[in-house]
Amino acid sequence: MKILLIGASGTIGQAVAKALSNEHQVIAANYSGGDVNVDLGNKTSIQAMLDNVGKVDAIVSTAGLANFAPLTELSDADYELALTNKLMGQVNLLRLGQSYLNDNGSVTFTSGILSREPMQGSAVIAMANGALESYVKAAALELDNVRINAVSPIFVKETMAMMGMDTEGGLSADDTAKAYVAAITGSMTGETLDAPEYV
């Protein structure tokens, strides 16, 4: 398969690329560097990326920006970032990308555990994640010849270690990537795949 991977330079993105590259052609899309550049929060940039890459079998996003902050400290800019980048950036990958997919192609978003197990400071991230998961369920009902799913990672051990956190409750990036491989190569649609269930 020819797979367009947005966020390929990130911790999860690198693991997904590694898991797929032996059997599939992976096109790495990043904000800077990689095979093609894209600003996920900019619809024109997404369109330019798709025009550059052309037809693919799968579009996968391991990207999406949103900030942690206490509820009382969240600014308009924090809400705007979560909505335009983490949420609409990924939604636009489907809206614009479906005409670039070969028959029975797929789109895979990244949501996250905070939609169902929030923590203090996660309000805008939980908001965007929950909206993505609901969108996936509803959009799948109306799509022909295109599968759409989301992967919901838990905290990634490598990121936790980098932040000085205890990694006990996390999942490695390589193990997290297994859920993305399942979404891309499987037959499910309209699902949110909880990463720990695919280890």
C-alpha cells in the first residue's frame, strides 16, 4: 500500500513508519522535513500536500496540537489551536483527502485516552479527542469505499520519560503503533481503537 503519514517525525509517527515500511510505501509528511511538508492547521497547506502526493491507499495522522492548561487559564488561542489543528486539521484530511484515496482506502485519526479518562489540565485536549471519536462514528455511516477510524493512545513511555514522569502506566511507541497498523490493514470502520488492546 501507499500510505501518507502525517506527523511522521513524532514519537508515535516514527514508530508507525517503522512498523509499516517493510511491507508498504510510507510517505512522511511533517511540519518541516520529511518527504512533504504540511501545516495541519491550514486547509490550503493540506490541499497542497495532497496535490503533491497524489493517489494513496491510506492517510494516517499521528499529529495534532493542543495545550495542557488549567481550565481557568485556557485562552481563546488555546481553544482555537485545539479546534483548528487537533480537530479540524484531522477532519480536513478526510474532507479533502477522500478524493485522493484509491478504492477501499482508509483514513486514520489520532484521538487519545483523555476523551474518556480526563485529568486536570486536559479540557481542550479531551474536547478535541471526544469530537474526533464522535465524528469518526458518524462519518463512517455515510462513506462508501472509504474506511475511517481513530486510534486512541495512552501516554507513551518515551514521552513520559522525556518529561521526567514515571513510565509504569504508559505504553511504548512501538506497541502503540500496532493499533495504527490494525486500523490501516484491517476491515473495521467507524471505530476508535484503544492502543493497549492491540499489544
